[in-house]
Amino acid sequence: PEQRIKLTKDYKAMPEQFYSQTGFPVITPKNVANFVKHVQNENFTVFTCQEICSGSSRLTFYSFLDGQCPLFPVDYRYGWNLRNNEHRKLLTWVYNELTVLYKFFSPTCRPWSRSSNRTPVQDLMAERELETPTLQWIVDTCKRERKKGHDHSLENPVSADIWEKSPLKQMESEEDNRDDICDQCRHGCKLETGEPIKKRTKIRGTVSYTHLRAHETSLHLVCRL
């Protein structure tokens, strides 16, 4: 219930963009098996990309507009709860049945961000422990898919503890991985007041994002952390 309350608040500031714009049926844990069976029957089993922990699913929507063939986005708002091991196993099954050439993961930064330092230590450690199985599944998925020659990216604030104090630390030593840094204000990130917010972000993975390079602060004085 507490997680649902927090996410409901987040979603108010993050409107859904994929299903609401395309009119496609929402793929959930309850109907995903039927979806997989349908596309297999149509001999349509290769997808260009997928967004996991997708939030607004904006990346999925713009991939679709670009003429790509994205697999369904995965997010709590669609009934996917990656804290649920059955849901993680279901997605692993999907990846064994279908080919997804690129996966973009944006796990929650809530218990790992600098603002979490205001949370009582015991509560913070408990929340991080709840997220750890999900993050380990992400790492295992990336490694397994990489052996198939498929690509991935992991996204989170550059200063988040998730890079050093969670299973994502394991990806640092992977040979094909690289880190790119970008400031989200450069791509339209704003506060509710309309002010640009810097939100420096790290993207770690096998795909280069150097074209999303960071802003120079002196060129964008209204940015703030």
C-alpha cells in the first residue's frame, strides 16, 4: 500500500505516453502469455527494444514513432511489479521465447538518491533490501542477453548510491559496458514551476549515448541540482 501511494503520486507528474497515444492493448502479467502465443503464431518474434521500469513509456512511444518495433513496456502502472519474483520469472520466460535486441532499464532511484539520506537508516536499509532482488535480476538479465549479442542500458542519477552499493556495481567491470553522463535539462526536464532542473544522469551499458553529453553549468545558469 505504501509503495502504491508513492507511485500514484509520481504518476500524476508523469503521464503515460505509449498506450494512451497508440491505443494498443495493455500487456500485463495476466495476458502476456496470450500475447507471446499470438506473435509467435504470426511469426513475429524479433523486437528492436524494450523499456523496463518505463515510467511514462516515452522512450517506447518515440521508438514506435521512429518506425521501430518495441516490445511492450514494463512498469508498475501496467501491473508489473518487479519486486514480485513471479513477475520477474515471467519476463525471463518472455526473453527466452522472443528476441529483444535492446533493453533500457530505469529502476527507481528513491532509496538510493541523495535525498534518501533524510530517511532513518533502518528504514532506508529495509527499502534497499526490497529492491535488491529486482536489481540482481536486471544484472543477470543483462549478462544473459549480452551472451546472445543483445544490448542494454541502465539509467539512474549519477550521484545515486545504486551504482556503488547495489548489484548494479557488478556491471562496472563488464568489458563491453561504458558510462555516459547527460543533464536532463538539456532534454526538457523541468520542475512543476517550469524551471529547468539539471538532474545529472548516468547511462551505463553497451550502447553509446555520447550525443546526450552534459551541459556546461556556465551555459545554463538556471539549472539546479
